[in-house]
Amino acid sequence: MSICLISSLCLFTISMVSFFSGLYYLVNDLVMFYEFELISINSSLIEMTILLDWMSLFFLSFVSLISSLVIFYSMEYMSSDKSINRFILLVLMFVLSMFLLIISPNLISILLGWDGLGLVSYCLVIYFQNVKSYSAGMLTALSNRIGDVLILLSIAWMLNFGSWNYIFYLDIMSINNDMKFIGVLLVFAAMTKSAQIPFSAWLPAAMAAPTPVSALVHSSTLVTAGVYLLIRFNSLISGSYISMILLLLGGLTMFMAGLGANFEYDLKKIIALSTLSQLGLMMSILSMGFASLAFFHLLTHALFKALLFMCAGVVIHAMKNFQDIRYMGSLITQLPMTIAGFNVANLALCGMPFLAGFYSKDMILEMGSFSNMNMISYFLYFFSTGLTVCYSLRLMYYTMYSNFNSWSFHPLYDSSKVMTTGMMGLLIMSVIGGCMLSWLIFPTPYVLILPLYLKLMTPFVCIVGGVIGGVLSVLNLYMRLKTKKNFLFIYFMGSMWFLPALSVSSGVYYSLKFSMSYMKVLDYGWLEMMGGQRINYNLSLMSKYLQIFQNNNLKIYLMMFFLWFSIYLIISI
């Protein structure tokens, strides 16, 4: 048996065990702590602590399920790769780092998992070794390092409590003003990992990784680590000033990603920007104090987003590595099974009734109408939802309904049974996962009584967004908008508000320019002339005069030699 099959079966077994254990813990309302003593030196203990409750077990189950299906899918997708075993081992290291993060109630072990995610994600992003992958990997790694440093600072700050088991101190932290600083640090750490503004540039850049990695990283692991951390620390940040900042930044991230996806033509980048939009939605609802809702959407989003990436991988595979959606079209006739999964995942993303995304998104938007949020955040919420439907309909038009724009003799067909089998597992979960989780996570059904106009706001925004997306695509108004007059506006909207340039080019350019000026003016200029070179010049001048003086007067030379010898004798005695 190959390493892919063994890994897939093991992870699937872990998923089933975790899911049924989570059900048992949920029904009986259990929380278990397991402490393992690793080292004991002079009564100082080093322990490994594991926290198991329904939330950690359910998340563990979903991560394992998606990982097993992605590895099974990789068996065919990466079959031409000579080092596929190395690839699978890297993916397994990635999944194990996520496991460590999920089950840790301790900031030190969270940091181990957090750092492991950042390090292995760098290795996976640069897996296809070229300049673009290297640049994307460096941007990913350095953006995540900011979060690592902030967690290190929060670890140092928690020394005031005498323990790093944060789970025991959450109530005290929320009362103690000095300890609220930990909440601020962790919010910004989570923003780096979950790619919120101003750290959003790395997420679309990480699309340089192989598609199975994108399906895993951008659905249930790396990008959701920050959301999961804040769900655990929710009582610390809810109602504080930092939660209002997080609400605004989450809304802006949704808005920016939705606008960017409507101007993007790269298939994987469109899906990456949709992930960014959904992460903004999770962060904003979390900042309002609804941790269970954020967790619910995190799980449902993981299912349909992994399916969306896997279907996109099959399309790219069939198109001989073309990712531009303008070269696609009428794929429903060529790849019926793949496009069926793609369509279901897209509709779940839009919030189509009774698919996985509907149960969580509809509840989140209605809770937004129910809450006392300000008008700007409310507008960003609903306008971004309309943009989601808009770019989803645009993507469906370009890939499925428009004319086929590629070569005449094409090799497009659902060839691989292995990849299709991997997708079918997620397809089933994308249909039934939402209602199943809503019955489990919320034993008492949420019934939100709203005025009719607020109740109909969500479907109205979705329908308007879908109509605009379809009309813009069919009439090809995108190309007409791209005139010289509108170029800067279109470029601003389509390039994530210049965040990639600000994150990479500007920082590198100005820092290098400053260091060049520093080197010219100080190192090679004033410091050189007033420092080493000046001392060298003065000493040379003095020794030259001394040498002339000594060479021309033998008595003074002998007298100086005698004095020097006398001083040496006195010191030595």
C-alpha cells in the first residue's frame, strides 16, 4: 500500500473516532484535561496538557476528514511527482501541527503548533521551485512571523499569572485591565494568521502551492487557526475596545476581498479571495461575541471550500495547467462530475437554501440585523454578501455557461476515479453538513424574530448581487470598464487596495533606499572620515613626524630608548 492510502485511512479513522467522541462529550457536557509529566527537575515540572471538549473534537474530526480526502485526492493529482512521499510527509506534518494547536489549553504548546504551521506552510508554498513560489513563500512566512512574535509576547506577559494554561485565567483576564493587553496581542496574532487587513497580501500569494495544499490550507487549517484561537479567547475580547476594531477590520476585509474577486481572472485566486471574504465574516461575528456561530461557519466553510479547491484542481489539471477563466467555458459538457461538485460548492458559498453554507451564513446575517452594530459595519456585512454572490455567478458563467474558448482538440474529460471519489465525500458533506451541525451545535433552535424588511434583506442582497454578476459577465462590461479613464480605479479595486505592493515592494524599496543612504552618508562618509580613517590618518602623521625627529637626532633617540627600558624594568619589578 502507498503512503497516500495509509495516511488517508489513518486520518479518516481519527476523524470518525473524534466525531463520535465529540458527540458523546456534547451530549454529556464533558470537558476533559489530560496532563502528562514530561520532565521533573528539583520539583519543577514540565507537563504536556491536552484539552478535549466537544469543540476541539469536532474541529479535529473535520480537519482529519478533509486531510484524508485531500491526501487521497493527491494520490492521483501528484502522481507524476517523483518526490510524492516527501509531499505527503509535509502535509502530515502540517496536519499534526494543526492537531497540536487544536487540543492545547497552554500557550507554549499552542506556539509549537502555530510555529509548525508557519514553517511547514513555507515548505509547501515553495514546493514548486521557482522565483514566484519563493517570493510567495517568503511573504507567507514573514507575515506569519509577526503573529509568532506577538504570541511570544503574550507568553511573556502571562508570567504574571505563574502558569501558561490560559483556560484557567480567562475570567480573571477579562476583569484585570493589565491582562487585557494579552487579548490585544492575540487579536493581532490571529489577524496575521487569518489574513485580515493589513496582513491580507499573503493569502492569494500562497496560491503558488500545489492545489491539494490550497484545499487544505485555505479551508480548515492555516487560515482558520487564528479564528479558532480567538474562539477560545472569546470571553477575553468580547465587549472590549479591540473587538470594535476587529469588527471594522473584518468587515473591510470582506469588502476588499469581494471587490478584488470580481476583477480577478485567475481561478485559484478567485477562490482564495472568497476564503478571505469568509474569514472576514467569521472574525466580525466573533468580535460581536457569537463564538458558537463563528465556529459553526468555520466548520461548514471548511467543507465546501475544500471541495471548491479540489474541483478547481481537476479543471486546471484537465486544462493542462491553465488557470485563466477566460480560456474556459462550457465545462459542464466536458467535465460533468467535477462541475457538479464545483456548482454545489459555489452555491453553498452563496448561501443557497439547505446547502451547508446557508445555515451558518443566514444565521450570521440575521444576528447582524439583530445586533446593535453601527451603519458602516452593517453596510459592509450585507454589501459584501452581495459581492460574494456576484463573483460566484461570474465564476460560474465563465467556467460553465460561456462558449468554450480553448483549443479545438482538447483532452477534457472526467478521467480520474481517485480524484472524483475524493470530491464525492466532500460533496455529500457540503449538502448535509450544515443541517447536521446546526442540530448538533444548537440543541435549541435559534428563532430570530425580525421585521419583514430585515428578514428579507439577506435574500434581496443575494438576488441583486447574482443579477449584477450575471449581467456584468454576459454583457462583458468588465472589458468596457477598463478604459484609460477608469484604469487606476479598476487597478485599485482589483489589486486588493494595493496591499500586495505595500506589503512587499514598498517595504523593501524604502528600507533598501534608507540603508543605501545610511551607508553612503555615514559608513562611507562622516563616520569613516571622523572614525577609523581619521584615527589612521592622525596616527600616521604623528608617527611620521616622530620618525623624522628620531632619525635626525641620535641623542634624543637613545634617551627615549633608555626611558622606555627604565619604565619596563620598574613595572616588571
